[in-house]
Amino acid sequence: MAILYVLDVLEFSPLVDFSERAYELSVTNHGAYRKIEATDKLTISRVDTGMDPAIWFGALVGGFEGNIEEFSEHTLTII
């Protein structure tokens, strides 16, 4: 299971909104964070979220569980 904790602030709402629409991801509240989970690999495309690269690169500040397979300007993958 791969998990991404996203600070529940306006700047990261496009990431959460995208994740809520993705059938392979589940999103729950976790204190001051939103918890995004995937049963297998968690992959999110920056372009699909509409996030600016400067905000995108702050996406991991809330923490994660798993291993980062890729974190580039285009894709975040946690396994």
C-alpha cells in the first residue's frame, strides 16, 4: 500500500481533487492532512492535477508511506 499525506490547504486542493476523482485512489481526512491511498502503486500526473510546478514540488511535505519510484516535474509515483 502506498500513502501520501497532503496538507489540507488551498494550494494542494488540485492534488486532492484529482485523487478524489481517480478510481484507484481513496482520500480520507487525517487531522490537518488528507490521506491519499492506493492499494498498489500511487501514481499522479502533475499535468492532470493542473498544479504549478512550484507547488507540485511541495507535495511531499506532509509525508508518505512507501518508496518513491519517481518524483519529477511530470509524475509522482510511490510504491
